Amino acid sequence: MNNNIVLIGFMGSGKTAVGKRLANKLKMGFFDTDENIEKVSGMSIGKIFNDYGEIRFRSEETLAVKRACALNNSVIATGGGAVLIPENLELLKKSGVIVALDASPEEIQKRVSKRNSFRPLLGNDKSLENITRLLKKRVPVYQQANYRVDTTGKELETVVDEIMELLKNNE
Ligand code: S3P
């Protein structure tokens, strides 16, 4: 098994921001599946969804997950839907320890409603009902993580420190 730290969780749970900071503090590499998809395809996630649809996005995502899993000593931030594909979850489990970032639907709504936060999967419906509905479907998958950290109402630094503390006990 590789020694990566894999962050999973719903949109707006903070995977990218927490992952970058965690990698920096632990002096590990950082890999973000969404960022990698954009780099390799030369298109934004929004454009891929818009012009080619979700199925095309998911196939790009599986390729990005495979690239991530070939790494070692890295923090991997995944897109919120990446682990819904069982093959991706299995690969990620083999590549390191899985940490799920949780947040309440209200907190998620607050974070995804920020001006620069475009989430094609939610489209224009950032209602609590829609977020809760999607979240409910996904929680059973996120629950498969080795560790779960609730990020609701917490500063980035607090979340990062909590993860570091949890992983200390994992050594
Ligand atoms: C998605 C989450 C997004 C991005 C894409 C689809 C999802 O990433 O991969 O828009 O299915 O939940 P974030 O979780 O970083 O928002």
C-alpha cells in the first residue's frame, strides 16, 4: 500500500483547501483530481460538464484518480463524486489512508453559494433540499473512510490539526 492521504467528501467540505495546507505542513506532495482534469484536458470542469456531459467528466475523473494513485507520499484531494465509482474507491483505498471531511447541509450551502464557487452538479439549485438529497445518497460511501472529520464551523487550521492528530495514532 502507498502512503498517501486521500481526502474525500461532499462539495464544499474543504478538500482542496485543507489538502493544500496539510501537504504543506507535512511536507508531502499535493494532487487535486479536479485540478488535474482541467490541466490535462485544457478545459474547465464547468466546460466539460456543459459541452460533453457528466459521463465524459466521470471518465476523465477515473483517469485522474489512476494518476493520483500512482503517487506516493502525497495528499490527494478528490472531487465529491469521485468515490461513487466503486473502482475509484478501491484504488484510492489501496493508495493510502482515507479521510472523509464532513459538513452540515447548512454549512455546505454557505460554502457553495460563494461567488467564485461554481458547482455544475448543483447547477442553479443550491437549495438545502437539493444539497440534503444528494448528501444522503452519498454519505454511505463517505462513511467507508478510515477517519471522518467534521469541518462544520471550524477554521481551516483546526481541521488540518485534527487530521494530523488522527494520523499520528495511525502510525
Ligand atoms: C462533483 C464535485 C466537484 C467536481 C465536479 C463534480 C461531485 O468537486 O468534481 O463538479 O460530483 O460532487 P468538489 O467536491 O471539489 O466540489
